[in-house]
Amino acid sequence: MLTHTPPETAPRPAPAPSPARTEAAQTLEAEFSALMGQIQRLVAETATRLSPGLMPGDYKVFTAIVRAGSVTATALADELLMDKGQISRILRGLQEHGLIDRTPDPADARVSLVTPTAVGLAKLDAARHPHQHSLIDALELWDVEDIRTLTRLLHALRTATPPTAP
């Protein structure tokens, strides 16, 4: 016996944004683009200071290792949304630069734990030093509540959730 299944209803398209919302979003996108350019330049400069010839992507992997303290290559690939082969090549280069060590994972000897070396941590501190306080300096004249509001709004934007009241 055949049963009647109602036809699927197509989702309603979202209403068109107002011109003011579109203009505001485009202006925000332009500011983000300019900010990302500044950040990319800063990362490239810091990577070069950390170890001449180090690429910005390698720096990103190294700082993720530093934040984690000890991590597997698979966990890094998952966190950074990178291919395991690419992570493996970067780790090999970081190890050649003396920035990381690899040791067997006590929980699974087939897996290596990646940790920053003391030399790597010292070089990172030195490489970051010229820009250490640049964000704090840039926000020097801001009211602390404005900084908290910006942080709250950026979090809402990043997580695609409506902003919450402070």
C-alpha cells in the first residue's frame, strides 16, 4: 500500500538585506581585509625573526604547538584544518630549525608527541618582542568597556550567533 507523503516544501529564501545593512557589511569586510593584511605582514616578519626562511604557515603550526605544549601531528592537522602530509613536512622543517622535539607518546608508541624546545621558546619570545605590546598600544586610548564590547561582538560574529548584552 502506498502512503501519501506531502511534497517537500522548499525553504523560504531569507528576505533581502536592507541597503544600509549591505553597505555596513561591505564596510566591515573592507576593514577586516585591511586588518588581515596587517596581521599577515606581522606574522611573516615574526616568522623570519624566529628563524630566517621560516614561512608564515610554519610559524602558525609552531605557535599552535607552543599553545598546546605537547600535541600529536594528527591533532595539529585537525586543529589547523591542514593535510597530515603538509603537517609532517612542516614538522620536519621545524625540527631541522631546532624549534621542536618529537618523542614517543607514552600512551601509544606508534605516535609521536611534538613539543617546543627551550631554544624554540626563547627564539619565539625574542621574535615576538618587537610587536609584543602593539595591540595594547593600539588600544591605549580606548575605554576598557569598548574593548570588551568589541571582543563580545567579534565572538558573536565568529560563532554566527546574535550578540549578547554585556
